[in-house]
Amino acid sequence: MVVSFPNQYQNYCTFSDNVYKRAEAGEKLLPQIKEELKHPKNEEQVVEDLFVLNVMLDSGLEKEKVNNIYPELSKYNNTKNPNIQTFLSGIYRKTKIPDAFGPLVSMLIQNSINPPKNAIFDPNEEIGGAILDYLA
């Protein structure tokens, strides 16, 4: 398995070395990620793609390159999946895409009214942190 989701023993995702190697491709990988986000096979693929984008941003990928795939990222703005919310918030926090501020606030409100069921961790920590970074 490429992604190990949070469970009763760990409150975070872990990824295989292959995912980190995939991120090393950098900008060349963006068209593939864009296509996979348009037509994902499953939650694992979406989380992996979002994690790879986060790693690429940490490695110096220009924010504007990720801003160009905002239409594909925004597809997940209304998700109730805490794993996807967390990684998406991390991307928005790093890129500060102007159009993503509203969806972050919406996610936080949505989760406050209807907390994610069976969530091992609280995605609102990352969502709230991203909102605070926008406001800083």
C-alpha cells in the first residue's frame, strides 16, 4: 500500500518511499496530478496527489505552478473527508490562492456544525492554521 491512513494507533498518514520519489519529478508531474485529480480512482490516489503537491511545494516548486491547477483542487473544496481536507488546507496554506480562502472558511464552519464522524484527528487544526496564515 502506498498510503497508510490514520487509525487507532497513529493519527496521521504515512506514505511509501515511492511517493517521495514521485515528488522528485517536480513540475513535470503536474499534468499527471491534474488529470488524476480530475478523475481519481479512490481516496488513496487523491490523498497521495495532494501529499505529493505538498512535498513539491516544500522542495521549492513555484506557488504559481500549483495555482494553475486550482480548478482541479477546488473540486475537493466541499469534501467531508478529513484526510483530503487536511492536505488540501496545507496546499492552500503554502500557496495562499486567493480563491481558496472562502472554501477554507466554509470547511471550518461545516466541520464545526457537523464534525467528521470517526475521524482519528481534527482536520480543523490545519484548516484553521491555513486561515490564520491568510489573515497574517
